[in-house]
Amino acid sequence: RFCSWVTGREVGHWPRGILHRNIRRGLGYGPATVAVVYSSHTLEHLYRREALTFLREVFQILKPGGVCRIVTPDLAAMVGWYLQDRAKPMDSKAKASSDLMMEMLILRPRDAPRQPNLLEWYRRRTDFHHHKWMYDGEGLTCLLREAGFTELKTCAYLESAIPETELAAVERRDRLENGHGVCVEARK
């Protein structure tokens, strides 16, 4: 909690037994040693090449029959919301549809950073919050296939090969339903 207070970043509150890793530095597991890898609203914070490297490592560390479940914001839903908003009369909106789209994508902030200080330097250096690459179901499926997965399925909230009691401990309905996210599950 101290880290999130100092940096202004949410570091997650997970149940016991959930391990955290800096996925840019590798996962630290040997081949075929992990049964499940779950990632929610993380992959979009990596450049596509970094995401592919991560998923290739996931493929290697999963046991045969292991499950990789990936949830990201749904680019298709965002584009749909943008087009729906764009169809409204301009004088009925508080802001331009393009501004709405840019805010949903979270690619970069609206304004340039303030005067550099240690905290701003850290935030620019780590660049956790901003999205680097966005996915829809098709794009996420293609990325997983490129990483070596062959058994791929787009899934709804808690629809999974992972036991529901275990999945419910980490999966949040608001991150997936009503167009907020897309989920693809793959087996090795």
C-alpha cells in the first residue's frame, strides 16, 4: 500500500497464493511447471512485441493442458461507443467524440507532464498506466496463436476451464462485461 500511496499507482489487492511478477523481466518458472496463468487488463500496457514475448514464455511454462486466460479492454466496444457518440448532434455533447475515444484508449494524457520532479520522472520511466497496444477478440486470438497456442476460445465472465471458485477470486465482472473487456482463453 505504501508503494501505491507514494507512486499514485494501484498495485493490486489479490487473494493469498497469487504471485506477482514483472512480466517484462520474465516469469521465473521452468518449462511445463505452471497450471494456470491469468492476466486481466495488463497486456495492453505492453508493446505488442513485449506481449508476444510474454505469451511465448507463458506457453513454455504451462503444463500440457494448462490454461492461459487473458482479459483486455475491448477495442471493438470502444470503437462502437465512439461511432455511436459521433452519430449524436454535436451541440448535445459535452465533449468531442474524438476526445472521448482518446480518453477511452488511455494512450497518453491530455496534457504534457508538469515540471519534472522525482515522481514525474519515475512515472515516465516506468510508464505503467498508458496503453501501448489495444485488442479486440480477433486481435487477442491472433496474438495467442502467434505465441504457439492452438486451443483458443473467447469467453464470458467466469466462463472458463479454470474452476469457478478459483477464478471468482481474481476475475472482476466490471472488467469484462458490458463491453469493458474481452477475454480469450487458451490451452497448451
